[in-house]
Amino acid sequence: MSAAAAAPDDVPAAGRRVAVWRHGTAVPVPPDEPVVTAFDLGLSRGDGVFESVLVTGGRTPWLADHLTRLARSAALLDLTSPGDDAWRALVAAVTGDWPAGTEGVCRLFLTRGTGDDGPPTALALLSAVPADTLVQRTAGISVVALTYGLAADVRAHAPWLLGGAKTLSYAVNMAAQRHAHAQGADDVVFTAVGGELLEGPTSTVVWAAGGVLHTPPVATGILAGTTQARLFARAADVGWPTAVSSGTVADLHAADAVWLLSGIRGAATVHTLDGVPRGDAGLGRQVRELLAR
Ligand SMILES: *Cc1c(COP(=O)(O)O)cnc(C)c1O
């Protein structure tokens, strides 16, 4: 848990890794070498899906959950995935000589390739978890609520809006984070036009209220978070009730604790919401312990 020591500059052996799927094999590639044609539809249209998988102790303990979601995302976009064995071979190709003491983020990308009957593009990248992400795990985050501009129920009946898919079209998500940064905040909670809570640009919202852990319904089109699912399963194991609840920003202000959850960052405690400081009633430590099991 030596967060500060994991900065990439201190770990020359970590660096970056790339592997690409070519002719049925995972091929490791020097990180500076081009692997994608300029005509790739992932580049021109953001037409693809991805996963960010935590590498800890040199291993990827939650890879299976990410592969399940990657397959679901690919199906929602009518993309042909090379399959779990291919993804496992790509992950093995980049993690093979990764130093066990450095936490890494392994990104899996699947795009439509050049279209016209060509194969999809499938590749894996590995780099160290950024130092500021490691800091947010323990220091917590300041968050602003921003509208996503959609009704909470629209994506459930509009499959072309790709609710529930982790797509490469994240320009809006990144713009929302820059908007938050310009206001001095670290991250964002998106809300629907009716005020219902959705998710963060790269994370799931969880709050504790009345002795229950809550998260918004996936019927709103948010991504089903693997970290949230793991937390809720482990909370149930220890008798901590959980619920899928349609909440509002007012519910977050009234909550005992609020977190943004994702595989790489874990549970980041929200210590400030729309400029208002808030506590975590000592629950942040419990949540992080449950996730670390
Ligand atoms: C990746 C992501 C999450 C978090 O998913 P995990 O499986 O917990 O890492 C949540 N929401 C969005 C929009 C995401 O992109």
C-alpha cells in the first residue's frame, strides 16, 4: 500500500506494454510502434468498446468480470470480439514481466477496425496506475453534479444510445471531467434531466444511508460496474444491506457517505459535493476493507 512509491518514474521496469491480436495470436509490440491503421473506425468514429482492468501483485484478479462486460458491450455494438481466450492471451502478453510491486492499468480495446469485412482491432495496453489516482483512493475526491441531458428512462428503450456499453466514445465524459477540474473539483456525478443520479464519467455512484448501501438502477443506461457488484456481494456476505435506488443529489447530501467506484481507483470517498464538505461516518475504511478481501 505504498502509494507514493508507485509513481511511474520511480519504477523503470514498469514502463508501458502493448500487445495486438494478429492472425489469431497475441503479438507483443514495442510501445512506441504503431499498431493501428489511420483508417481504423475506432479513431475516426470512436466506434469500439474498452475495459480498464487492475493489475495488482502482477495479476488480474477480476479479469473475468471485465471480459463478461466486454462481450456484452461488443454485442450491443454488433462488434465481433475475438473471444475470452484471445483477451486472456493479450493480457498475458502485456503482464508477463510486469513488476509485481507496481499496480497497473491494463486497457483492452476492441474497435470495428477499417470496417469493410476486415477484422476488428483488438489490443491490450499496460501502464502504471497514475500517481494521482492512487492518492484519490485514500485522500478522497471533490465532486460536482452535472446534467447528462437525458431522461432517466430513455436509454432503456433506445438501444442505439448504447446504454450499458463501455464504448470508446468518451469525449463527453472527458469534457465533463475537464469542466469539473476548471471548477476546482476532481470528478463528476451525472444526473438525468429529472434530477435522478446516474454515474460518474468513469465510475459508479454508491451512497450509504439508513444502514443501507445504495446505487442507481442500470435501467437508466448507466454502466453496470464490476467494482460496485463486488462491493455489494461482499457487503451482503457480512450482513450489510444493499439496494438499487433511484436517488437525487439531495440524497447524496443527506447520505452518511458517498463514493465513486471503479476498478482502478477502488472506492474514492466523496469529501466535497458541489462545494459542500461532507463526511463518511467512518464507513470509507469498511468499504475499502470489503473491496480488498
Ligand atoms: C468503467 C466505468 C465504470 C466503472 O466500472 P468498473 O467495472 O467498476 O471499473 C462506471 N461507469 C462508467 C461510465 C465507466 O466507464
